[in-house]
Amino acid sequence: MLRVLATTFRVGTTLNKPIKHAYVVSSSDTDFLLHGFSPVRGYAARPKQTLFLEENTLSSKILNYLRTGTKYSVADIPGIDRINSNVCNDAYAIHQMLLVISHSLVPKANDVLKLFSLYAILKHSILQDIISKKSLMVTVKKKVYDSVSLMTQDELRNFAVVLKEMNFQKTRYLMELAGYIDSECEKRAWNGNFEQCLELFDILLILYGNNIYRKKEYDTFMSLFEKHTESFQPQHLVKVLYYVGIGKKKKLSREFIDKLVRKLGVHYQDLSFQDAGIAASGVFKSNIKVDKASPFIIKMVQHFKTKVEECTSIYDLESYGLVAMMKLIRATKFQDIELFPPLNAFIMSTNLNTLSSEVVAHTLALYANTGVYHPEIFTKLQNILIHHLEDPSHTVRLKDLSRILWAFSHVSHQCDKAFFKEIDKYLMEFVYNGEIDTYPHYLSSTLLSMAVLEHYPQELIKETFRPERIHRLQGYQKSKQLSRLLMLNECLKLEFPELILEIPDISKSNLPLRTLTDETNHRPALATLMEGAFLINQIVGASVLKLKFPITHINYASLLFDNSELKDQNCIWLPNSTGQRDHVLQQLSMIKENFFVQHIAIELLDSHTTLSTSEPIGIVKMKMRLLSQRGWEVKKVHSKDVENCQGDVQALATLILNELTKVSI
């Protein structure tokens, strides 16, 4: 049983002993942890008057869940006989404890805990005492430093809780004290066993929460965990993977993560859904590529399907698990058409309050990434989103809204004006509250998704093209978002020219590099089609067919036909190919004579650019729309037709010529 005791003192009353508020997590309380919380609405901010042990954030709930069944505890803080509401009495009690500690030959941990508990509970400023009682505090500070190494593990934990309640980050002296605890935990971990390492790391989590990854001790403990990998039990795997995930993709040993993933595959049957979800999140956040055929991924996908088949509603930790699993399925590019029927049934059976906006966002992204589009599913999730947007008690995060709009644009989901009006209003709230200043890349990404759907909110576009926001998009990791902003600008030039805004000069080094070689490597059917184009160019004696990116900053290549390059006198003689040459010249000449525009674009439609309907989607569909507005004739070639040529270059050339001829008729 995990028993965490927080001791509080009510200023304004006289007490004979402290009042204890116990937060108890035991096996009997597990159902409360798993089912008693309200649906996830994102990562809540800590209210000003909320005690550390009473925090209701998702990360605190996960940590409390991970502590279930451990012996972690917080030692009782020794009581104070009498505390009156009078400020002088409060100050007197603190002064007495300062004197006790300063005159002690060997500082007692209980006295130190009592002193700092008084500071925390009575909200008395320790900084004020350091200034006004300089001589006394010099002695006390040294004694307190010395006491840290004499504390038991439970006392260290309790001291960490008190410092957390005192907001130690705001006072230099308290930060130094926290540093002493850091060093003591690190020193004991080197000499302790694995269980002790876990307990000591948990003390640091009390102090720093998820920001522990910024401390050098984080790296030390990760090394120690790696050292003990072979002794991990299933519950240890879950904890350590959660700690790995805290690192926010910090560089860790690939071998270490691989070992954890292999162990997950072996012990997966011993994990609850909540455990599996926490583990999946850690694997995803480690930024290590996992083979989609690994036993862990296969078992996780089956667990995911079973869960959505069985449940009718989900809550905090279950939502967290579902989202983590969907992220990992997308990251590994796992393809399983059997995944969607139970997910479809689950979504259609939910009410408007069942799924959080985060779950909606990642569910839509899972469908879109897999190339699966069910209009009724997308409409149902769209209605849930609208409900959250209109309900003041719900919070929709900017990043979730951006992901949802991307999913809609990627599958070309039809959205009405009323929906966009609600989205525009909500996004403007992010502008007003300053969140766009912090995360400008979410706005540029969202507006590009809207452009794909042919929606251009003027006020938001003006906001995203502010020079200071464009400047924020430059640099590593933001370059992709800067590229999307420039794509949006290309759309405006053709579809909303009255809203063209000046863009500052941007160095090419700030943009992601995408070459034609990258494009053909990523889309092998396009490379195969180019073999037919090369043959036609060879016969004609000129580069009438070229692979290019026809619209600046949109990195999807097209096979372009330029009839201005067509000159009969350039044709060369190929052995035994007189009939073939004449046929090619006849068809190209017919195109030149009968076609009134100079440029024709051939778009290869493959699994990267279409749904199961074989119709273009997303940015490729937008690119084709923009080309048409520029006066190009756009023709589509399907990758299946390319595959049917079975590598026959002449057949590929014939396929291209046939498509070009159709364009000219």
C-alpha cells in the first residue's frame, strides 16, 4: 500500500496536533484511479492554492498510479504543540526552531523537517529571516545542509515534498537545498540496488516533476537503470519507460531502448491496459524506430483492438493509453485493416462527452495516416470537436486543433462554413491570449490545412505573416513549418491575391531540402515512370518531358511536358526503331498542333497521394488545383498502371504518350 501523508496546519485556530490529509492508493483503490477521474482535457495548470500532493494533472495521476503497490511513503512531520493565529506567535515558533537547530551539535532531521514545515504551512518568508537574522541563519543553513546526508530515505522524500510546497525554485537558498538532495540521491543510487534507485529517482520527481530531464542526475539514473535492465520485472519496465519518455526525446542508448522493447514483447501479457499505454508512450517518446513486426507492436495492436471492442467509455489513464498506442501505430506505419471495424463501432457508440479533444485528434490522425476515410466517422468526430469548442468547461489545445485540421485536409473531408467559423473564432482566442506567440508554427500549419480545404481566414492569415512570427519559425525543427507558411503564400498568390503579404527574405538554409532524387527514392513508381520519359526524350532528341517541382515550396514532383522543346529536326536515329520514332513524333506533333496551352503536367497517383478511391488528396490535390489555375492541363497516371508495365520501358513510354494524347483531345 502506498500511503502519502500531507501535514497541514490551520492558521487561525489552536491545535494540539497537526491535521493529516491522507492520499492512499492501494489495490482496493485502483478502480478509483482508473475510473474515477474525469475525461482528459489536456495537461492542466496547477491551481495557485493546490497542494503538491493534491495536484490533479495527468502526469501526477500517472505517477500516483505507478506508485501503486510500492512501499514509497512520506514520514510524518513532527507536530507542533500549539500554533495561534497571531503572526508574532507564528514567527516565535519559527524562531524557536531556528534556535534549536543552531544549538544542536548534530542536527536532527525531525527538527529540520519541523522548521521547514512551519515555513511552508504558515507561508512565512524564509528569505526575510535570512536577511533580518543573518548571523543566526548562517549557522542554521550550515546545520541544515549537514542534516541532508543524515536523513533516511523517507525523510528525504518528506523534505522534497516540503520544498516543493515552498516553491523552492523562487529562492536561491531553497534551490541550493534541493541541489543537496539531488546529490545525496545520486550518491546513494550508485551504492544501492535497483529498487533503491527507483525510490531515489522518485524523490527527484517530487522536486522537479517532468522537468527532471533537464538535470544531470537524469542521465545518471538512466545509466543506472540500463545497468539493471536484466533484472527488470514487468512493473519495472513500465516505470522506466515512463521515465525514458520524460526525457522528451533526449538522446539515450539505442541498445537500452531495444532491450526494453524486447522485454515488453516477452512480458506483455502481464501488463494491464493502463501499463501497456504508459509503456507505449515511453517507447514513442524515446524517438527510437521500432520494427512494426516486433512482438511488442503486434501484441499492442491486438490489445488496442480488444480494448475498443470492450469499452463504452474511457477515462484519464485509458485515454492516455489509447493515444499513446495510436501514436506508436502511426510511427511504426503498422498497416492492419482489421484495426478499424472495432474502432468504427466504438466511435459511433460514444456520446459527445466520451472522447476528449486529444483522443479525437489522434484518432483522426490514425485514419488519415493509414489512408482510411469513412465520412460518417469523420463527421461524428467533427461533431464531438464542435461540442468541445462550444462548451466552456472543455479545453481544446492548439496542437490538437492543428492536428485535427491536418487530418481533415489530408483526406479532403468536407467541412461547412459554420464549422470553419467556429474554428476561426477559437483560433483568434489563441492569438489574443498569446499562445500563438509561443507556438506560431501551429497556426501556420493549421492555415495551410485550411488552404487545402479552400478556406482562407483573413485575420488569422495576417497574424501568421507578422515578421516576428515568421522569424520564430526559422531554425532547426521549425524549418518544416516555415516551408508550410511559404506554401500558404503560394496559395494566396493564386486563390486570394488581394491578401498577399510581404515576406522577409528567408535563407534557403532555413528550409528543408527536398531534391528530385529524394522524391524518386520515396516514390519508386515515379522513378519507374521516368524510365519511359527518358526513352521519349531520347527518341525526340530534346527534353520534352522533365521531372520538376512545378510550384515553389510544394515538394511533390510532376512529370512536365513542354511542347516548346519539340523540334522535328532534333530527332535522332535509333537502330531498328523507325516505326517507333514515327509513332512518337506523330503523337507529339498532334499534341503540339491541337493543344493550345504550352504546359501539361502528369501527376503520378500512388499510396502517398491517394485514398483507397484512387482520388488525389491533401497537398497533392491542392497542387493540382493550383496548376489548373495557372493554365496547366493536369493529367493523372495511377501507380497500378505503372506496375502493370512490369518494367518494360517501351510500355511505360506508351503509357505516357497515351495520357498526353488524351489531354489534347
